[in-house]
Amino acid sequence: MQHEILLQLSPKDAAQSAAITDHIAIALGIPPSKVTGFHFIKKSIDARKRSVLINIKLRAFVDEPFYATTLPPFEFPDVSRSQKRTLVIGAGPAGLFAALELIQLGIKPIVIERGKDVRERRRDLAKLNRDGILNEDSNYCFGEGGAGTYSDGKLYTRSTKRGNVEKVLQLLVHFGADPAILYTAHPHIGTNKLPGIIQAIRQQVIDAGGEVHFNEKVIDLNIVNQRIQSVETASGKRFDGNNIVLATGHSAKDIYVLLHKKQILIEAKPFALGVRIEHPQSLIDSIQYHCPPTVQRDVFLPPASYQLVEQVNGRGAFSFCMCPGGIIATASTVQKELVVNGWSPSKRNNPFANSGMVVQVGLGDVLEGMRDEGKGTRDEGRGTRDEGRGTSLLLHHFQEAVERRAYEAGGGYFVAPAQRMTDFVKGKSSSTLPDNSYLRGVVPVNMKEVLPDFVFESLQGAFKAFGKKMKGYFTEEAIIIAPESRTSSPVRIPRDPETLQHPQIKNLYPCAEGAGYAGGIVSAAMDGQRVANHLSIFSAADNFSK
Ligand SMILES: Cc1cc2nc3c(=O)[nH]c(=O)nc-3n(C[C@H](O)[C@H](O)[C@H](O)COP(=O)(O)OP(=O)(O)OC[C@H]3O[C@@H](n4cnc5c(N)ncnc54)[C@H](O)[C@@H]3O)c2cc1C
């Protein structure tokens, strides 16, 4: 017989199969020898009370043979001879999952990626971290696997209704991820494990007859009668396909500029901007797991995380992409523009805990700033006035201006401006800075000089509030490093809600984060799948025949 059971166990018991079996037996009132095995259904940490517990939902097998869970059989037919050819621009989570889905639908994907494969890309990251030398096409955002490859690899998403989360997670397991991501409440892969999974996905695309082209940056679109006939890359190549999935991510600023120049409709989209904050991991553990800071956390518990949100003067301020045991990285894609982000290895075993701390930014904020004579507003409006065509790129230029100011404040080579959290709230420069994980180094700067006033002031208020919510969080041991400016896209590429086609260009499918329809690995992957499915339905009649 099989039983679904809920258990609340100590972290130690939850980590050991024999102990779990004993607890199952107690719950069912049977001897442990009758339990032949179990599958986890859900596993989460409950740290609300002083003694931290692990909540487990599982399926127990009693008096019958145990069978292990298996993944659905994923089949990838040979599409090498398919007349249905779709260009997928960008090999991030969206592009790769779109490619896999297209193959399952019998369509041949031709993936075009500006960056290098994961292995070569690693060398460029080393150069960036060591010498401060940025390759604009191969960095933390660009290259095989997109921003997802050297990301933190957290796999949570709020957009569960927009696609099949389970299928994305199962595919990740199929390509090598730890099966635990299927049942843990906060699944995480880690930067060290992601590249192998991405390579396996690429191999599958190629084995099924798809194409993957690296070092091919799309720089032009050849449009005839409101259809993209082909795309051109910086190397001078031309690729054609019946449809185009545009999955270039939120850092492909040149794509926004290209669309704007071609008079293809794009719109400004609200996004969030702020800083990264880093505490000693032991401090976060002590707050979340209710132990003294001097005592190490229970060895059976993972490094603790947090999630914070506050309304300050009617504006939302919130933590974003928290990385326990992580590293703050240079996520820039353009020379002389600084942006930071965070990642962690699968074991999350670095001594620091970092998180984005950001506030919402809308078009109104920037238009208001441009009307003022205040700091930085001339700079923020500059690009838009140059373009002289409306507001669609306004937030993009606003983001760019903050990133440029941060680069200059750091003094070059991607050294970052930094400030103690307590000094940030007081509005004064720090005389010294605490140890931190940022590899390019930090210099003390008053963030008032870097951040727009409304962002700076909202964060000041939020930090005070967060200190009340999490006792010990507001501390001079915490360092603020700026800016965290690529939380989501500042531009939306519109699409028809039913067909997902661009309203002007019928064979163009704007996809995922860069188009404003996803935020994070799982939601981007789901949007890739969704676009592939819509494309197979809605373009069958017209696009594939042309
Ligand atoms: C350091 C870091 C940590 C992160 N941690 C997490 C996390 O823990 N969890 C999470 O869910 N998300 C995380 N993210 C965000 C996540 O990686 C993105 O949300 C996700 O990758 C977006 O997927 P995408 O496919 O839409 O775009 P991207 O991943 O940005 O991929 C776009 C691809 O398009 C390519 N491209 C761009 N322009 C062109 C062009 N002109 N021609 C050809 N190719 C082009 C790029 O090189 C890139 O490979 C992190 C990001 C970073 C940088």
C-alpha cells in the first residue's frame, strides 16, 4: 500500500533515510521493516519557531515493492530535414527551452548566439574578475546559456500559471540537475553545476538536427512586407527562417536600439533598481535560525536566506535574488558601465550572504526627474533626447546613466562603489569598508552620488524598516555595493496576447525577459516553451508557407 504522509522532523532526522523510515513507521503504527521505501513530494524549512523544523510531505510504500520515481520519457525527433525552420536569437534559458520545444513540435531551431560556448566563456569571466577586462559579448550575461549559466541557479518562480514549471524542472533533471529540485520548496542548482546542464541541452539540440551558432551577434533584420526575411550578424553572415524567436535577454541593449531604429514598436517598461547588500552569512543564520552569532548553524541546515519587502513613501522596496553563501559579481555587458549581481555555488559555502535591494522605477519618475534641475537628470534624459522619438528608450537610458555613474565612482576596471549600510542610512561616506566577496574590489563612495534621489531615499527608509523586521540585519557589518540595475527589462517588446506575435511583424515572436514577459530562469524557460507552442499553432498557416 502507498500512503501520503506529512512529517515535521529535526534537520538531522530529515537528512537521514533510516530516521525518516522510523518516523514513517511511527506515523503509521507499523514496524519499520514494513516500509519498503518512500518518495519526497515536498520538503521545506520551517524556521518560525526557536527550534527549526523540516516539513516533509512524502509517499511511503508499505508491504509492497518500492519503485523509484522516473521522469517522463522526453523524446526529441530528428528535425534536420524539417522545412519548418525557426531562428532562435539568444541561447539563454528562453532560447534553449524554446529550441527543445520546437524540436518536440517537429520544427528545426537555428539558435544564434552572440557569445561563446560555456567553456570559452569561463575564460572571459576569469579575465573580468582578475583584471577588470570586459568582453562585451562574453560575460555573466552573454554566451551559451545566457544570464542563466553563471547565475545563482535558484529555480523559484511566481509565474506558475504562465506555463508548466514541472516540465522545466524535469527537463533540467533530464539534462543532469539533481532530482531534489523536483521537491524542495526553494530549488537551487548553483553556478558550478549549471554549465554542464547547459552543454547537455545544446548537445540535444544538435543531436536532433537543430543548429547552434556561437559568436554570431545579430545586428540587422531584413524586413520585407512586414516579415523578417533574414537576420544579419556582425560576422557578415545571413540566416533565414520562417519565424524568429527573439530571446535576447534584458541586457541586449543594442537590440532595443535596433528595433527602435527600424521603427518596430517597443515601449518603456517599469523595472526595479537599487543596490546589492552583503552580510556575513553567520549573521543571517543567527537571525533566521535563532542562534547566537558566535554559534555555528546546525550542520544539517543550509545557509539561511531571507525575503524582505516594504512600502516607503508609497513605493515598493524589496529584496531580490538573495544568494546565501554567495559572491557578488560584475554583471556588466558594456565598457564603462557597472552593474552587479549575485551567485552562489551549489554548496553555498562562501562566508557571505548577498541580496539585491531594489525599488520600483516607472516612467513617471524619470520624466519628473528630467523636469527637475537636480543631480543626474540631464544625464538620465540624454539618450532619449538624442533619439528624439518618444519615451520607449527612456528607462533604458536612465538605467544606463546610473551604471555609468557607478563605474566612474568606482574609478574604473569595474571596481565598485561601496558603503556601510549604517552610513548609507546616515547619508555619509564610510571611512572603512567591511570584508566582502566582490572580486574587483570596492572603494568608499556616498551612494547619494550614484543613485537617483528617490531610489536612495526609498532604500534608506527600507533599510531602517528591515532592521526592525530582522533584528541584527541593520548593522555596520553589512556592505552596500552598487548598482543592482538589471532586475528586469526597462523595455517591453509588445506581442499579441493570443498569438504572441509582434503586432507589426507577424513572424517575430518577442520572448521572455528581454521582451518583458519573464523574470528569472524558470519563467524565461517557460516563456520559451510557450512561444514555441504558439508559433507552431499560429504561424502554421501563413509563416511556414512563405
Ligand atoms: C549573476 C546572475 C545571477 C542570477 N541568478 C538567478 C537565479 O538564481 N535565479 C533566477 O531565476 N534567475 C537568476 N538570474 C537571472 C536569469 O539568469 C535571467 O532571468 C534569465 O537568464 C533570463 O533568460 P532569457 O533567456 O530571457 O535571457 P538571457 O539569459 O539574458 O539570454 C539572452 C541571450 O541572448 C544573447 N544575445 C543577446 N543579444 C544578442 C544578439 N544581438 N545576437 C545574438 N544573441 C544575442 C545573449 O548573449 C544571451 O545568451 C541571474 C542573473 C545573473 C546575471
